[in-house]
Amino acid sequence: MTPASPAPNANQRDFGVYIHVPFCAVRCGYCDFNTYAPGESEFSSRSDYVSAALAEMALAAQSMAGDRRPARTVFFGGGTPTMLDAEALVALLTGVKETWGLAADAEVTTEANPDSVTRESLAALAAAGFTRVSLGMQSAVPHVLATLERTHQPENVAKAVQWAREAGLAVSLDLIYGTPGETLADWEVSLDAVLALQPDHVSAYALVIEPGTRMGGQLKRGLIQAVDLDTQADMYEMADARLAQAGYGWYEVSNWAISDDQRCRHNMAYWTSQDWWGVGPGAHSYLGPRVVGEVPVSAERWWNVKLPRAYAARLDAGDSPAAEREPLTQEDLDLETVMLQIRLREGIAVADLPELRPGQVAQLMADGLVDGRAALAGRLVLTLKGRLLADAVVRALT
């Protein structure tokens, strides 16, 4: 299930590494990610995680023997990567360096909860080559954090930011808006708190209550009420206005940076269809079209088995942890290009649309969803209204 090694012509694309650490102190009620908390049987596999992840890297080194691109970005996500101690995270980063190499200007990010780091742990990560920390702040309002079942106190965020700054790490703060019971006034409190901390980067995502989650069950039983879409839109517009006023520019629908060089380069690689290898239980990988020897190979995506025990067992037996592979057609790639690039501040060139649809483009301009001047110059760029209706724009273009 491991892909054939790509030839050097793939070097036209950047290469990154994603490392999924599927462990959390608690499972939040809204979470439907591949994560495991104390009391769940898979959590005990945490002790085998690092050796299993390093074993996957060793298999990747064999699979990509013809591809010597160093990793330009590394992203530790989860879960809560900092549920592992700094020594374990450093060992994983060392594994990346030994497997693929690390570009001299590499961006290396770990997600963290504000109560899962210390001054010492962040200093150790920075000394080992980590460059960014993405803190799951979510809200600065206690009752909102309680509804989300977050474990940290609002004041812990400021401490974590201070420690990260002392270590020389860039700081991103992640927010969620539209939590049941959250008001516009609550959301403004959170934005005030973010701006007071002056992070380098801010992400803000609308809460989606997924079926099968604990919060989804509460919604179904009528114990909570979802925030209506109009209020969520007001929250987004408030965030964009407040962040812009403070000097943050949007570069993707849900992401703002204080300068272009503070964009999350790893996520930019996803949105611009670069290559990456995903390490860990449930991690996804992608390699674009390439030539192996003299044989063209289509783009493909594959993903690992989800359960940490099954993941470790496969690697212990010397087998690939991949569960399935999906070859991608040119039609698939064209659709993904529209879906992803339309979300970026630079938008997408009209010439890159899979099918030129002048009528739809004209209607998007008339509806105020894309910038008219940019469209006439050959590029589709979302307006603020278009960002709120990005999915509708994609449907109109594909």
C-alpha cells in the first residue's frame, strides 16, 4: 500500500511532513478527529507511538528513495502533540531530519493546548528546531470554554504565549466561533483577548457540530441550541474587521497573518497542492503526478489505519500502515484546485478553471461574491461576502 518512489521531476513541488499525534487529555464534546483520551483503551498505546512513527519514517525512506527533497515544512497535529513530552517530539523531528532532511529555512510547527506546555518544554522544542506553536485558545470566555469542554483557563493562554515568545517561537492562536450559547459580545471578548496578546497568526473556524459527537447528541436531544448561520456570519465579519484594523491580513478564508511571512506555510502547501507524507494513525498523504523511471504515475492520496494499536502492530511486523490508496484523475485534481485555491487571498486564475463558464463568472460578479476588477483582469478573488459563501462559489465553478 506504500506508493512507488517519485522521480526527480517531482522536485517542482515542495515537500512537507505531517505527524499526527492522536492523544488528548480529554475528548472535547465537539471533536470528531482521530484522538484518544485517558480511559479509552487505545490511549495506552501512547507508549508505543514514537517507535511506531519512527518505523513508518524508515519505510518512507525506502519508498521515496528516488526523491531527495528535504522537508520544507513539518507540522505536528492531533490530538494534542504536546501530550508527548518535549524529548519525544524532538525524537520525532530528528527522525524527519534523518529520513528526508530539513530545509535550512524549514517551518516546524506543533499544535498545543495552553495547559499542555511549560516554559521549559517550549524552550526545548525551540532549541531542537521547532519554529512555531499553534495554541488552541478557542475562546477567552469561561462559559464558552465550558461548553466546548476545553480544560484550560483563559489566563493560561497569556502564559503560554509569553513562554513561546521567550523561546523565540512564532505564535498562532486558534479560535472557534458559533459555540452554543456564545453571543456576539462573548466573541468580541475573545477577539479583544487575542489582539492584546499580539500573536503572529490567527485562525478562526466556525463550529460545526458533527453527528456522532457528544455535542451532536446534546443537540439532537435538545439540550443545546446551535448558533444560527446569520449570527455566525456576523461573528466572521467582526473578526475580519477587528483583525484588519489591527494589521492582520486574511490570506485564506479562516486564517489571518500579521505579515505574509507569518502565513502558515504548511497549510499553504495543502491549499496549493504540494506534496506531503502523513505519519501516524489515520494520517493522510499526497503525492502529485510524477514519473517513476520512465513510467508516468498519477497523483495519489493514501491514509493510514486509524487505531494506534493496529498502526503499531503493522509497523512492528514490517508492513505498511496504509489502509487505502486513492489514485486521482485530472478531473479530481482540477476540482480540488478550484475548491482549495478559491479560498486564498490570491484566488484562482480564470485560465486554471477546469471549464470556462463565462455566465457563472458574470453571475458571481453580479452577486458580489468575487471581485469584479480582479475578474476582468483574469483572476477570481473572493470578496468578504464571497468568503462567507465560498462553498456556493465552488459549486458555481465546477
